[in-house]
Amino acid sequence: VFDGMKCRKDAMLEVSPNSEGAASMTVSEWIAYVDQRVWGPGMLVLLMGTGVFLTLRTRFLPWRNLGWALKSVLGRDSRAKAGGAGDVSPFSALMTTLAATIGTGNIVGVATALVAGGPGALVWMEISALFGLSSKCAECLLAVKYRQRDAGGEMRGGPMYTMCAALRWKRLGGALAFLFALFTVLASLGMGDMAQANSIAGALADSFSVPARTTGVAVALLALVVILGGIRRIAGVCSVVVPLMAVLYLLAGTAVLLGHLSALPGAVAEMFRLAFSPAAAAGGAAGTMTASALNAARWGIARGCFSHEAGMGSAAIPAASAATDSPARQGYVNMTGVFFDTTVICTVTGLCICASGVLGTADASGGQVNGVALTALAFKTVLGPLGGLLVSLGIVLFAFSTILGWEFCGETAFAFLFGRRAIPLYRILFALAAFLGATQSLEVVWNLSDIFNALMAVPNLISLLLLSGTAARELEAFQPEIRRGRRLRQRRAACPCRHVRDRVQVRLPIRMGNGGIREFFSGGVAFFQFDGKIKYGKNFKQRT
């Protein structure tokens, strides 16, 4: 079962509707049974298959340009609103997307995958992320290409707008858009709101003995204050909270890995062995348990897809708000969310668990330690009690950022269904749901949210397959821009003093020694040609 869900084993029995077992199942058990079927092999094949197809259809461009995309995200240009229509900077749009995807799954979900599928599941999570790059790039690219401004002047976009505008069969596009928007609203209130508030309440109650009602009121009020400011305030908060929480968690994880540095190579080797071995027993640094390659692949792909959400369509909604001059450019920027979410954060969590040797540890009842308790146990092996507190703090920050990111996704879908005037109603419902989620038991909500997430993905994946040609053409048309930028960087690196080309806003006096400037300005672009020796003064490079 997925993150934190505590369903009885008989709820997962494979029974037919006419069997005696099915007749005696409760409503919650039926929901758990449907959840298991929806997230079965068929859904995983559809998610991974779409990623593989898009990777081939785009001629591996997302893979080939991942380095360029990472440099673009970490550069200053991504933080500026320049070069196109939009409400927030490309970096802020990415942070809002990461706020929705980086959540408790990065802490709880990885531990669940390792317990159920063995250490090899982490390798399959990375494989799912590799093909998820293409899915996320394509869905975000299409969202930017077919976005539109609403009556209030805000940029709106996402798979539902893409389906209505791009698909030739308008009735099919309208039907898919309605289903996607409906399931997005339901998933945002469940998985994106109530379940996350419940995780925050549980973490604060366990670590600091904070009452659930107090947590519920605080989360609801804080979320309401942020979401009333719209996408600009949400993106602004996420641009601060997401990098902060990621750096804090990664520093703690790095400390744990350094504490088990001698065991790390053996743990990595064991992970790869179990990922492709038909049946093998894990031992040594990786922990003590029995696993198989098939089980590792099933759980690794499931948790990977559930973590980075590539193909589900949620990431495309914040991406449509970015101020960018090219759909392909923002597609590449948002694509890096898969890398940061799964390849970086999930990998650190998994390596900490495997290298510390806590995998397979039994609890007081004789069962295996699982979920957040397993991750906290791994951190405590090096950091002591502070490790458990850091994991709890990570749960709180990750879950709260997920609430903010999912609110915007649900709000956009709600406005698509009922119009812009209905947005205040959704915001009030969202705040109330956060309070209820913090104070109630949510086993059924977790299962229902799982189902809604899967149902979101189906229309989005159909749309991606039908519009794969459009995405491939956009990426191919943007390729000369990437080549031009690479050539410019190579020239700068090879001879930075002879040919410098950059945007300038003001004329700055530069004192030269034993040389001179032949040509200074040309069409708003600075071309410097230096002769003789250059005497580098203080802050010369910054001034040029």
C-alpha cells in the first residue's frame, strides 16, 4: 500500500465482486481494493510506456539537453520576468511545481518502496525518472503553448486547456478536459490538502506534542493567507520555502552518508544486484530481507511515478504561468523538477536507508519498521535524536509546500469548470479541508486520493500521445537556440578577453593600460575588441 495507508490485509485480497469475500468487504476495503486495481501494472505500463514513446519521438532531446536545462535553472535569467508573457518568473514557476511534487513521498514513499521491493527498487525509481523527463517536458511545453489569459488578467493553462485547444476532435478534447479538471479538484482537496495536513499534524504531535486542532488551525490560516495572494504570492513563498527545505534535508542526508561512507559502495552494489537479479537476498549494508527484480521494478516504478508525477499533468498548470518567450524553454526548465525530486532527494533518502543498514529492522510488534519511522531511524544512526527532529521538520515543510502547490492546481481546475468567480469558494473549501485533514483519521482519504491521481493521469496521457508530434516539433525548432548558446559559452571560455557579447544597459567607463577599445556599442549589444596588454583593475570583470 502507498504512503502511510494502513489497510487490513484482507482488503487487498484478489476477490471478484461475486465472491463471498467481496460481499463481506466494508466500504473502506472496497476503496482500497479499487485503489490496488487502478494502480496496478496497467497504469504503470501506461505511465512508463508514454515516457518511453515520448523519449523516442523527441529523439532523446530531453536527455541530451538536461545539462543545458540545469544551467538555465541555476542561472540568473530564470529568476527574471523577461522575454515573454506570464505572471511569474520561470524559476518561480518551477518552484511552485516542485512544491506540489516534493512532499511526504520523498521521505515516506522511498522507505515504503525499499521495504516492499528491496534496495533494488531505488534503481527502478531512477529509471522511471529518466523517462519521466520526456513526459514532464512535453506536458509543460504544451501547457505554455496553449495557455490563455482569464477575465482577471491572470495566465491560465494546463492539460485541460491544451485538450480543448489542440485536439482536432473537439468533443473528445472537451470530455478529456472535463474529466481531468474534475479529478484534479478532487485530488487537490484529498492528496494535496487533507492528507498533507494530516502528515503535518502527526509529525508535530510525535516530535513536539502539539495538539492536532492547534496544528489544523495554524495550517488552515497560513495556507489561506498565502493563497489569497494568488499565483504571485504562492510562487514567491515557494521560491523561498522549497530551496530552503531541500538544502536543509540534503545537508542532513549528506551528513548521514558521510557517517556511513565505508558502507556506501557496498550498498550501491547491492542495490544494482537486487534490481536485476531474478531472486536474491539482501544483506550487509543494505539490510536483511528477500527481494526479487520483478518486485523491485513494480515498487520502484510505482513510487517513482508517484513522486515526480511526470505524466499526471499537475506540473503543467504552474508552468503555464511562467514568463517565457518559448514553450520549449519552459518545458526544459520544468523538466528539471524530475531530476531534483527523484534523482537528488529520493536518492539521498534511499542511500541513507540502505547504507545505514536499518532496512529490515523489526519493530516492537515483530514487523518491519516502515515509512517515516524507517527514514528517521536511518538519520538517527549518525545524527542521534536530532536526526529524528530533522526528519519531522522535513515532513512539515515538504507537506506545507505541497499544500500550496496543489492549491493552485486545484484552483485553476476549479476555475476551468465553474468560472473565475468560483475561485473564492474553492479557497474557503481548501482551508476548511486542511483543518479537517489535520484532525481526522484519513485512511479512506488516502485511498480515494490515490484513485483520483490515477484518473487524472489517464486523460493527460492520452492527450500527450495524441500531441506528441507537436511537442517534438517545438523541441526541434528550439534546438538552434541551444546550439547558439553553447557556441557562445565556448567562445567566452576559450578567450574571454577578445570577444565578449552580453546585454548592456548603461555605458561604463573602462580605463585601459597599453591598449584600447576598437568598437564599443552596436545595436544595444556590446562587442569588445582589445588590443595590446590589458591591465586588470579592481572589479574589471564586473564592470564589463
